Amino acid sequence: MKQRIITASILIPLAIGWLFYLPVEYFSLLAALLFFLAGREWGRFSSATSGLFFAVSYLIILMASYYFAPLQSILQGHIAPLVWCVMFVGVLWWGLALIMIMRYPGYEAWWHNRPWLHWMFGLSTLLPFFWSLVLLRGYEFQHDASAGSWALLFVMSLVWVADTGAYFTGRAFGSRKLLPAVSPNKTIEGLLGGVGAATLLAVVVTIKSHTAMQQSIAIIVSSVLAVLASVLGDLTESLFKRVAGIKDSGSLLPGHGGVLDRIDSLTAALPVFVISYLLLS
């Protein structure tokens, strides 16, 4: 617990600085570093020696995608067709991931010993996550340079509030296990409590920000979908760790495990929020 508190006390100010005080270009560079580190950890799900290959190959693809989707075009409010494709692939991947966790154990036989599938799963997780970070950071940039930072903080807060609500609701009322084979501690009551807490946050934010009715509905619906996706992201990483026989994705963050252990919920929540908000607003 002491290690967790010390690490969190360092990470939280760094995260705030990353969101609000770095120029977008440097924000994107650090997002790429996060992408690289997460890719390296994802390789551990395939084998103990695959981490560097996964990370480097993912980074090459990320750099290529930057060529077809320049950062400046996003800051001007234009989303390149490639980014749309990446985001939709991410949503499709999370649909497949849902099937995978619902049918575990037994269903993992078709992908467990196929490294190229592990590689595809990781790319489908991390590339949409990266572009959702950049898209949200660039939100309304031409009108308000800090709007994207607040949008990102909002989605991250949804996940944190949902986790907290799920924890306390699960402790107080949890009796029905959600998916015990994948994550024994999660309960249906905890899931409902987390979704309820995050929905309340979304409603309060829309009221306080005086958004139009259609935009308010888009934010609330996207928030609920993002929170449900965050649970899926957490469960999916738990599934891969369980199948690989490892406890944590890495050891980079003392007391917290690896990078993936900290961002697993966000890897699903951010792309789902972005694509649903873009379609609804």
C-alpha cells in the first residue's frame, strides 16, 4: 500500500501536467511513449521474449499512421479517414473481446498459441487508444486550447468514479459474481453501482456546463457506453493475464504493476466514448 501511495502521488501531478501544460506536440510524443511501453507489456501475453518486437512493430505502424493523419489537421477539426477506420476497428475488436471473455474458459484455444493473433489483438487495443487520446486532446482546439484537456480529464474521471463506485457498491451489496472465471472479485451489483456513479457525474457535468440538449444526451449516452467499455477493457486484460499465467502486465510502476494494469480500462473507454460521441453529437 505504501508503494501504491508513493507511486500515485508522483503519477497524478505528472498526469495533470501532461494533460494541461504540455503543447499538443509534446503531449502526442508522451502518448507515443505510453503506447510503446504498453505494447512492450502486451508482448508478454504472447511470450516472455516478444515484448520488444511487439513494441517496435507497433511504433512503426503508429508513425506510418501519423503520415496519413497529420496532427495539425486534427487540431483544425478534421478527422482523416484512416483515423475513422482505426476507431471503428477498435470498436469491432472490443465486440470480439466481449465474446472471448463471455466464453472463457474453453474458447481461448483458437488464439492462445497463435502469436500473430496476440499481435493483432494488441494493435487493435492500443492504436485506437492512442488516436482517441489525440482526438480528445485536439477537441475544439481552434476555439479553446484547453477544451481537449478537460474532455480527456472528464473521460478519465468517469472511469475513476466508476471504479470507486463499483468498489464500494460491491463491498456493501455485492453477491452475484459478474464473470468469476475471469475476475472473481467483480460483481453485478458493483457494475451497476459504478455505472450509476459515472452517469451521475456525466449528468452533473452537462448541467454545470450548460450544454445544448442534443449535446447533453450525446455526452451522457457516450459516458455510459464508455464506462461499460472500461469494465470490458479491465476484464480483457485480466483474461490475457490469466491465460498467460502472469499476475501483472509489468513492474514499471511499483505497487501498481505495469502500464497496461493502469490503463486497461481506458484503452476501451476512450475509443468507445470518442466514436459514440462523434456519431451522436
